[in-house]
Amino acid sequence: MAKFEVYLDEFGEYRFRLRARNGQIIAISQGYKSKEGCIKGIQSVKENAPDARVVILEEASGEKRENEAST
């Protein structure tokens, strides 16, 4: 089963990483000042990601474009 791991980084900030069932790290968060903020970040990902679309951001000739990827 996939799991979120909360840890303290070398700068004293809390981060979470998401590990797949095979143990591979598949996502790492930003730094949070508190453990509670980090937990809220995990909750936000769990609430917002199930229906999230995949968008590939590309820069072409100085313009930013968004292309939606099929999943």
C-alpha cells in the first residue's frame, strides 16, 4: 500500500514524501514550518488529487502553453 512519510529535513522544515507500494518515492512536498502544516498538506493532496487533471506545461517561443494529457 502507498504511504505518506513525514520527516524533518536538513533545514529544520517538515516535508512529506509519497512512496508507492514498491517503496519508490513518487512525490516530495515543499517545506513546512510545523508538523501540523505538513499534515494539512497531505490532507489537501488527498482531497484535491483524486480528480486532478494532468497538464503538461510547455514553453514554445517564449510563450507558456498548457497541454492536457490523457490518462
